[in-house]
Amino acid sequence: MAHHDHDPEPGLTRRDFLRQTGFAALAGLAGWRALEAAAPAPFTAAKPLATVVLVRDDKALGAEGAVNAQVVARMLNDGVRALTGKQDDAAAWSQLARAEDRFGIKFSRCGWMRVPTHQEVIDAVAAGLHLASVPKERISVMDYGLKPTDCTALINVSSLKARPLTGFAAAIKNYINFDPKPEAFHDAGCQRLGEIWTRPEVKGKARLIVLDLLTPYFGTGPQIDPRYQADYRGVLVATDPVAADTVALHLCQKLRDQHKKKPWPLSPPPLFLAAADKEYRLGTSDPAKIKLVWLGWEKGRLV
């Protein structure tokens, strides 16, 4: 994961810092619009701190939203090859996984909003680990109940959804139930979510971020409204969770604006994202430092 050299100013309290990074998050959203005015794509860093790969295929979803598991598996493998620079699926996965590791695949069930990680995406991740010779008995696939202390490596497999407490939820939010009291993080904007990633039982274990963008939810909550669920047919992979969430946030905001045909800001603003970068140093949230690699279906790509 990317780490930064800057520290909060001496004497700055946590509350002051989080308030400032909250303002930074809002400024970042405005900055994207300025970047877009100058260039068609903001995620085009020549010397990136992070690379994010987004793969889409119009055949990923069939009639009545049925997920094509074979297409999804191919999309994920294409993304992992592009991320690692390897030409072979097994070699690409082997760069991220060792046979001796004990892997936890942490997905998002999110039953109350009905925007879970699709099982086909979860299965494709497990199949990728098998390509790297990780035996089945060394892979735990769970949401609630997964213990990072039992794992030497984690793969974060989340869906993308707008949420009333965090603004939106993707990779960073997915670790919230590693804490026995997740409700303690449910202040407006959930600024402290990045703290969970810094704990000894979690820190440094994330080998891969996979975002299920097959049918992202961009509307209001807490109950899902089918008008706001997009057939986007995508899968995103990265090793930097902040960069992954930054691209996901940009997509979510684009889907909202497109639907309303005018700006439709997330509420509350996702304050946790800037804090994950500036305070917890989990990666970069600056679009100018992220390289987005596009593969596959171009129609309606938005980012």
C-alpha cells in the first residue's frame, strides 16, 4: 500500500484534523470537476502512486440481471493480469498470493440494503487463489465472523453503494465489522474507518482490492430503490484501497449526476476517504496520482 510522508501539524487535535480532512474531501469533489474541465479523464497520472484496473463486459449480465459467472471470472483474471503485468493468469495470481498463506476473502453481505457482493465475483476470487496453488482449506470466505487474526493475507471484495451514514461504501468501509462495535464508527461521514486498517491484526494484510461494480447502487437509503441501481457490468481491482474507493466514489457521483441530469451530491460527504489518505496513510485519494487502466466495454464508462 502507498504511504505518505506528511504528518498532521504539531498541536493539531484529532478533531481539528478530521474537520480539515473533511473539508479536503469536499474540495476534492470540486477539484474533480475542475480537472474534468481541463482534460477528459482525471485518473491519468504519468507517474502514479497507485494503479487501478477497471474491466467491463456487456455480457457480464444476462436476462433479468442474471450474472454470467464465466464472463466475470475472465474479467477478474484480465484485471489481475493488467494490474500485475503478468501474461498468464496463474503467474498473475501467484504474484499476489503464496501457497503457504492463510487467506481471508472478506466480502460484503449488506443484507439490509440488498446490495451484497455477487457470489460469482467471490467465487472468481477463490478460483484465482487456487490458480496460485493456495489450497481450499487455507481460504476462508466470510463477511461477519471473519477473524483477521486467523489470516496472514486478506482479499477485500466489496460492492459499491451509496449509504446514509458514510456517503458511500466500498473497500474501506468493508472492514468495519472487524471491530466488535462497528456502530462506534457510525458518525456522519465515518471519518475513523481507516483506523481499523492500521490495527496489528489487519495492517499490511490486504493483498488485493476487488470491487464488484456489476450493479452499483447510487441512490438514497436506507432501503434500496431499484431506480438507482445501475447495470454497470464492471469489476475493479487494485492494491491501494484509497485509490480504489476514489475511483468508485467518482463513478458513484457520475451515476447520480447522470440520473438527475444535474449535480446530486452524496449526503453526508464521505469524510472517511480524505482521512484514510491524510491521517491513516492507507493510500492516495488524489486523482492526479492515480492511473486508471480501462479494459473491455466502453459504453457508459463515465470515469
